[in-house]
Amino acid sequence: MPPRPAILARTVVPAPLRVVFSLVIGAVGVDLAVAGFRSHGIGLSLAAWAVLVALLAAAPPRSAGRGPAVFFSALVVVFGWFWFARSSAVISPIAMLAAFGSLVALAAFGRRGGLFDVTSAALVTRAVFFIEDALLGLPWAAHPAIDRARRGRAEPTTGAPDIDSVWPVRILGLALAIPVAATIVGLLAWGDPVFASLFDIGLDGRQLARYVGFGLGGAATVAMLARHATADEQRGDVAAEAPATLGNTIIATLAAVFALFAASRLLSLTGAAERIAHEKGLTYAEYARSGFFQLLGAAAISFGVLALVGAACRTGTPSQLRWRTGLGLLNAVLVETLVVDAIWRLHLYEQAYGWTLLRLHSTWFAMWVGVAFLIVGASYTGLWRNRRWLLAAIACFALVGLAGATLVNSEAIVAKRNMTGPTDLSSERRDGGTDLDYLVELGDDAVPTIVDNLDGVDDAARDELLGRLCDRPVGANSGLSYNLARARAKDALAGRCPDETPSR
């Protein structure tokens, strides 16, 4: 078996001068998100793309990392497009975390490569390095400008100055001078209303502090990522891996539990499930829902255990390794039946009560888990055995899944299913509201679909739904806060609202 690579130490190289300019790009980009009302729209998109450009400028990819660099850069672009084109409040925070995760992966692998040689020990080491980079990133990035300033004072040069030496020093000087100047301006404006009117730009103190804070946050993020990307890493061999017997014991226990559950599901075919639901005072659909999230949770835990065992427990006799392969594949098959059962339970519940975003996304997640278990099962067969690809493959698959979720308009799917399905829009939901209430809550992403399907509902529901859509509060949709979903919702409602001048 080839030696197992792991990151043991690194040497932080001095910051290139281009990092100073990248900090400005990152700071301005994040401030654009604040200018865009810190919400969806082109502002947040530009912020994501600006940080990406700043990182690529500070630490351009080498040949070894070109593939990961292209992959993770494309993911950031996709998540940026989501904020421009969609307005889903459910997906937005997930997309933000995924975009940041893609930037972190770009910093870790986009320059030096090694994406499919990642071990659990290397991941822990990288996490520690990122904490260090977050704390020391800004001082590290500013050091070249400070050093140039010192050498410029100690060894004055003659002739025309080198532009590469002058501009970093000027930028650092501005960074130091602006807070002092802002303090003096504040004091003078406080004492002279005429002087204060010169700086009346519509920002109060809290807004200004927000811009400064977010700008520093953007610069600090770029500094952290650039420091991590440019560091020289030394790789060594880990002395030993976990024994296969340890992993065999763990996954054999899981296999016994899942086999017992499979037996209970066969028992349910005799009508035991309906009988138990009746005894508990539940409809069969409610019984199905009561077990979905528990089954999905069990599958997710098993997924983590199998992935760790597959990545770490790799040493032993040929017999022990064969047992490891067999038990791993058995667990993968048994958990696949668990995932299928969870999806079927949610399907039964959806047939009775209609779709919600939670039910739709939970179904997608269950499908993702099912495919991910195929990847884990493939790792137990010895596929690509000379590389440590499993953890990286799962992480990349997760990011691709999230990117796919941002590109699909889930609000429109839910709206169309509920308006064209057998569900009565006026029926009461479990939360006390109605399906009509839920349609309105889906937001701008669902409005064009709702309007297109109005002819399929009764007159009373159509009039109430249209009136409530027209009466919704309208947010700004121009400049940095422009959002394509809001624009499409406005176009869909144009001419349909009761008054001559629609509120949308």
C-alpha cells in the first residue's frame, strides 16, 4: 500500500505585493452587498464574485491545482448567480455557506492541488491552519507595504520611483490616515453645521460603521484565504492507519441493526403498520411522516460512520480487509433500503397534505444521501485504491448538490404541485394556516407560476390569492439591489391587480 500523505507542517511565505490590491477588491466587493440592502440582488452577487477575483489575483493557480481552481471558481459563480436571479429566503443562507466553503476549498487546493489525497488528519491540520490565517491574515498582508516603507526610509533611492514599491505604501498610508481623518471630520462637523452639510450623504453613524465593518470583514476574508493559499506545505507519512478490525466491529454492529430494521419493514407488509397507526390515533400518512426524519437521521449518521471507516481503517490481513469490503457493501445496501423507505413515507404524506419547501428539500436530501452511499460503497470495492479520494469526493458532491438546488426554482415547483394537485387551497394545514396562505409565503420566485395557474382554481380562491399577491410589500429593485425574481414577479402581476396602478 502506498504511503499515506498528510500535511504535517508548513512555512508561511511573505505576502506578495498583489495581495494588498486584492484586499481592496475584497473590501469593496463586500461593501457592495451592504449597499444592496444586505439582501438578494446584484450587490450580494458582486460581493461573491469580487472575493473570488481577489483570491485568484492574490494566489493565481498553478498547474497542479488548475482543475480544482476551475471547479470551485465555477461553484462560486453559480452561487453568485442565485442571489441575482432568485429571492428564496430558504436557500439563500445555505448558498452563502456553500459559497464560502467553495472559496475555502479554492484556497486549500486551487494552487497546490492534492484534492483527492486528503486524509482526516490533513483536514484537522488544515482547520487549525485556517484559524491561524484568520487571526494573522491582515498583518501578514500589510507586511510587504510596511517593509517597503521601512526600506524606503533607510535607503532612499534616486531617480524615478518604482511604481510597484510606491503604490502599496500609499494604500497602507491611506488605510492609516482615513480613520484619523474621519475622527477629525466628525468633531468638526459636530461643532459646525455648515461644515457638516458638506458631508451629508444620507448615512448615519450606524450605517457608516456597518460599511466599515463589512469592508474590513471582506479584506480579512481575502487575507485569510490568500495566506492559506500561498503557504508552502511539507508533507510526510503517517506512521500507521487504524486497523481494519476496528472498523469491521463498528460496521458489523450497524449491519445487525439495519438487518433487524429490514425485517421489521417486511413485517409491515402484513398490515402491521396500519394497525399500529390506528392504535396510536394516527392516519397512515401521519404515521409515515412521523418516521421520515428519524430514518433520514439514521441514514446520515450511518453515512458518516461508513465514510470515516472507509477512509481510516485500511490496514490488516487479507481476510480482515475482505471482511471490511463485504461488511461495507452490506451496510451500503441496507442503508439504501432505509433511504428508499424514507422517501416512500414522505411521498405518502405529500399525497395527503401537499408539498412544502421542507418536504421537497427533504426528499432531495434523501436522494442525495442515496447517491452518496453509492460513492461510499464504491470506496469499499477498492476503486482508485492508491488515492485518498473519498472525503474530497463527498465534499465536492455536496457542493454540486447545493449548486443544483440553487439553480432549480423549488418555490415554483411547490406552487405548481399544490395548485394543480388534489389539495384544497382553503383546507387548514397542520400549522393552522391554509394552502392559500402558504402560496403567498413562497415569495417572488413562485409568483409567475401562481399567476400562470390561476385559471385552475375556483373564483373565490383566485380573487383572494390575486389580491393578497398584489398587496404584498414591495422592496427596492434597482441598482445594486436589483433582483431578477422580483422583476419577473412584477411583470407577472402587471395588469392583474384590482387597481389601475398595480402595487407590484
